[in-house]
Amino acid sequence: MTKYDAIAESQKARSGAGPERDSRWAEPEQPSLRPEPKRAGRGYAALDLGTNNCRLLIAEPAHFGFRVTDAFSRIVRLGEGLGHGNELGQDAIDRTIEALRVCRDKMAAKDVARARLVATEACRLATNGPAFVERVREELGLTLEILDRKTEAYLAVTGCASLVDHDADSVVVFDIGGGSTEIAWLDGPATNMLVDPCKRIRAWDSLPVGVVTLAERHGGVHVTRESFRGMVEEVTDLLMNFNLAASTSSEGANFHLLGTSGTVTTVGGIHLGLPRYDRRRVDGLWMQSAEISAVLERLLSCDYHERAANPCIGRDRADLVLAGCAILEAIRLAFPSERLRIADRGLREGILMNMMRHDGVWRQEAYR
């Protein structure tokens, strides 16, 4: 099934049948930790190893959701250099191994019963990606699953779909990553959380561009308005096929954009003037188009050191934030909307929701 087969399923979906999905999505294989826990716990773990970040979320089922019991995030830049080559660098691999070691210890300490550990664009692109995965297995006893693009897009939708406006018949959801950008069009009325939100997907794409690869190609430290326009134009070209497939998306009632990534959460934090990033204030935030434009203009007027000094950016991301903003701007140009909702949730939450839905935990009285 190709990425645009979902469009052909739209009429069938409106008559009561959901779009066809591969068996891997319906019942994803759940790689287990090694060694096996001595006793079955309630904990679930989701690990997302991206091009820029290594992130772990550990949670236990709660009534119609889950309760986070531990989390970890570290910038590792595994995909450093992939904008110009096709191999993971040794320094990047070593940084990532150390971050994964922390994740392994946290999962062991929480007696995690089920885990899904995934790697995305960097490992998909790199010729030594499989060798890296094997080293992780041998050295740390962790089994990394390299996600295909469709599964990544669908998991991102699953993770943030609860923030879709319930009155919106049409939404474009996007996840700006380090090496790729996932985007999907959800069409039709919203349903309750026990129903897979991916049944609303009519079209999707995974663009082979993210904040790390775009910044490496165009420069991220010294960004001029001209180089920023060049980044926007590159992403606009990559969006062309999806733009055609989702050309009627804005016709749906109460259409809006929903974004999940460090880029959009940073934009939200800057808009709020936060002295330090606060997830509780950013996750679920609605921004108007003019407010987004004001933040982008402010960032374009800053030099690298001013961006690094912003508490919602920091030195580790100061060279990437404008590349992310260029991707955001290209999406806004392709799908004009007065409203953008910001999600500080995504792939990891999608993994957790999928595992728990698959296990039927919300039907059990124990979690009321």
C-alpha cells in the first residue's frame, strides 16, 4: 500500500469501513527488554531514537490514559553529518550508546513489563544503521526497531490526536523531526479515544528533511533571510505531492493545523515569554497565524548568540531552530489556517497508546 492509498479508501471509510492498514500496524511487534523481568510489572516503556534526540517515556495505565512514572531526554545528534554523507559518525554513535545505557537502567529500575524501542530517520538512511542496531543489542541488550516511514507517521498521529478540535472535520497533523517530517490529513468526525484515530487518515507523507539535515545543507548558525527563504522553498517542493493529495483539507469544518515537535513547542514557549520551558503551559496551546508569524520574525531578527540565550531554545538547539521554522512556514503556506494547536506529545505517546489499546487495559476495572 503506497502512501496515498489512504485517499482511495476515503469513500469506503465514510461508509463505515476504516482504511486498510498493514498487519504490522494493527498488531505491532513489541521488542522486549533483555534480560526478562523477574516478575510482570504494570509499566510500559516507549523509546524514540531520532536524528537529534534520544527520548524515553515510562508509564502505567490509568483511566482512559496513562500516568507517566519516569522520562528521559538527551540531545545526541545521532544523524550528525547525514546532510552530507550516509554514515553515522563514531562520536555520534558513542554519545547515543551512553544515552541508551541510561534508558536501559531506568527501564530496569521501573520493572517495565512491555517496551517498544524505535529508531527513525538516521538509522533508516545510514548505511551503517543496521550495524549500529546490532551493537546496541550486543552491548546493552536492547532491541531497536527501525521504523518504516508509514508507521512513524501513524504513531505520531496516534500520540497527539487527543488534541484535535472535536468540532473539526479536517486537520493536518505534522511532526517536524531531526531527519524527516511526517505529515497526515485527518478527515471526518472525531471519535472517542478507544477508537484508533488513524482511521481518519486520508493521506500521509514522510518528507526526507528535518531540522538537522536542513540546517546542515543551508547553514544553521548564520541564517539570513535569503537562506531562510531557500530552506522554505526546498520544503515547499517536497510538500508538493502531499499538498495535491490533501488539496481539499481546508474545506472541512473548523479546519486547523496540529503540530508536534521541538520546533512548534519552542515557538509556543517564545510566544508565551516563558523564563524557562514549561510543558504544562505549552502542550495544547492554541496560536493564531499572526502570533506565529510574529515569533518567526523575531527569531529571524536574532543572531546565533541571541537565539542560544533564549531559555526556550538554548545552545544545543540554537543552530537548528530556524531550519525547523522554515519547515513550519512551508507547511503554513501549503495549508493556510488561522489556528495551530501545539502538542508536546507524539511518537512515544503514540507507542504507549497503541500498546495499551492492544492489551485492552482501559476495559479492565483495575484501571478505573
